[in-house]
Amino acid sequence: MTNSYESPFCTRYASKEMQFIFSADKKFTTWRKLWVALARAEMKLGLNVTQEQVDELEANIDNIDYAAAAEREKLVRHDVMSHVYAYGLVCPKAAGIIHLGATSCYVGDNTDVIIMRDALKVVKRKLVKVIDQLAKFADKYKAMPCLAYTHLQPAQLTTVGKRATLWCNELLMDLEDLDFRLANLKLLGSKGTTGTQASFMELFHGDTDKVKELEKMIAEEMGFDAVVPVSGQTYSRKMDYQVCSVLAGIAQSAMKFSNDIRILQSFKEIEEPFEKNQIGSSAMAYKRNPMRSERIAALSNFVISGVLNPAITASTQWFERTLDDSANKRLSVSESFLATDGILELYMNITSGLVVYPKVIHARLMSELPFMATENIMMDAVKEGGDRQVLHEKIRQHSMAAGKRVKEEGAENDLLDRIAADPEFHTTKEKLLAIMKPENFTGCAESQTEEFLKSCVQPVLDANREALGMTADINV
């Protein structure tokens, strides 16, 4: 333990891969790559920048003296100029052309876009892996009947696998949003102090074609096919909101899943993985608490509520820029990604080892099935000459009586005995029991699951095979 604050995202929740993306090394080496791209483009477009200077900058991208930068920032109170200074110390030949024509947002904003792009790619891989694992689970249990609920009250039957398609489908919706946002991310480019590119127009003596080509060359070197068409000094902060909204969508889907698992674990039907030496409670040694699902819910709450930060920031920017976005976005964007990463690590872990208890599921649905079979029973009785309206009232009365017996006396459901004993139904207990086959009451659940997996999920998995070998690594 240390005597200063440590983020739980680093010690408990986020993966090392995601932590690196938001690390100082990633940020400041990307700044330097952008300075190299700027210098290279300026050289090729005829400015007084030499290949020797570009080579020197490129050779020292990872040679960062953080102490020198920090000491300089204490003096000048400007992070970008402090790192320009530190870069110049190790690149004396190129020191005079670093950041030529640029404003701070050239490195700051472009780096933020690059980091969001790289982080979205990590999120995408993990999202695809969860979809794959849910699909396998859905296929395995596509025909296993279970109770379905509306209002958290037993309604009709579905199958364990069909329910899993509901979780999976929401993740497919999130993946579609993520792919759209990833495909439409654009660099800020080299827009200058107020977005007019005036400094670059000065450097290139009013040659707008070279100013445009400069941006194009920088974007291509950084792996983008476009820059934003217009801006102030910064890219529109709506971009941060749009990206964080994708993360909030994933959090919504994950929380829905985790809540369902927590309820199912309470029913003793399905449980999240529980390790051999895991302790469920410090007081109650017998407990198997769904701590992974609870943590998904907690982190999802954080991500969903956190999307307000970039929304408010985007709406309160003044004219071409203010600086009240900076401190907020350092926290809101990075922590939304770190939390989402933690959510997906947990989601991968849970779906890799869900435990299903078929006998409990069967016993639970059989206790409710007589109520759900009453419409079929009534139709069969009508075929035998009964009056539909009379039979409906009879079933209502018998159902209320049987339900009262279950709730008030803790007795078994005797609805079938009551119906068999009623001459209006012209049936026997044996005939009624023959109707009580759960698979007769699941509708199209199995075929819906098969069609969904074939038509909706498999094309996604085929297109993202590189993600399917991932494994989750949760810390606690």
C-alpha cells in the first residue's frame, strides 16, 4: 500500500492493455509522432525542414525525459510547450522546427482522437468475444424450457438459450454503434489557433492546396482517411459525447445481463462462476454471492451516469474554444473507457463459465405450468362439447383456489386435480398430465434462437475472428 491515492481502475478493474492506452507513454509518444508527421509533411511540401531533422525527431520518439518536462512546466505553466522543450533537448538539430505552425490542440486533440480510436478497437474485440460466448451458450441451451417473466412474474415459457439471445442481441446493437463511430472518427488535423489555418497559410505563402495537402499527409501517416471539415481550435466536443455514448450503451446492455443473472442466481437456476476457494460472505460461509455480476452493475452505473460529463462539456463551449473542457475530459473519457474495459472483462469471465441447474429450472417451471396450460385445457374441453365461457370461469375459480393454497398453505399446486375432478371438463388426470410437456409451450423459441445465431451472430463472428481467442483476466 502507498500513502497516495491510486485509481481502482489500475489496481482492480481495467486491463493492462487499456491502462497503457491511457498512459503517459502512449500520450506523449503520440504527441511526438504527430510532431514527426508535421515536420515530414512540411519538408515534403517545401518548407525549410531537413531530412536530418525529421530523422532526429523520429529516432527520439520514445526518449522522453519526464523530469525535464515537469520541471519546465512548473516554470511556464504549459504542458505542450514543456514537452516541446523536452523534445528539443534530445533533438538539438530539430529543436527549432518542432511544432512549426501548430497550436497546442494539434497534438492534444489529435492524440485524444487517436487514443479513442485505439481504445474503441480494444472494446470491440472484447465485445465480439462476449457475443461469441453468449452465442455458444444460447446454442447449447436453445431447447431447454424455462419460465419466462413479465413484471418479474411467471408469464409463459421460453428456453434458456432464447433468453441468452436477448442479451446477445443488445450487444450486437452496441457493436453496430461502435463500428459506425469508429468508421467516422476523424482527426482534427492542422487547423490552427481558431480553426482558420492562418499560420499555415502564412508558412505556405497563401497556397491553400499545400495547406490542405499538409492535413491529408498527416492524417494518412496517423492512420486516418479524413480530418474534420471545419473546427474552431478544437474538434467539436460532441465527438467525446458520441464515443462515450457508445460506451454507455454497452454498459446498459451489460447491466441488464448482470441483473438477470443475479435474479437467476437467487432462483438457483443459473449461477456465475464460483471458484473453489472463493468466499461469498465474511459472516455467512454458505453464501455464493454473484459478485462479478454485481461489479458489472456498479461499473455500468458509473459509465451510464458519466456520459453526462461530455454532454455538458460539449454544450458549454464558447465560440472557437475555452479551456473548461480540458480537466473534465481527462477524467470523463479515460475513466469511461477503463470502466467499460472492466465491465467487458467481467462479462467475458462470467459467460465463459455460466453454471446451469436443469433440475431446478424444470421443477420451477413445472410448479407454474398448470396455470399456463389452462388455455390448452380449455380448448380441449370445448372440443368435447363444453361451453367456452363457462369453462373460462371455472378455470378462473380453480386457478384462484389453487394459487391461494400454494401461497397461504405452502402446499403443492393442485390445479390439475381440481380440473380433473370437475365434470365440465370431460377429462382425467392422465390426459392432463399428457399435456404437461414443457416443450409444447415454448413456441418458436428454439427456431428463433437458431435463426438468430445463423443470420445475425455468425456473420459478425466471421468478420471478427481475430477477437475469438481472447480470455478474461479479472484481478479480484
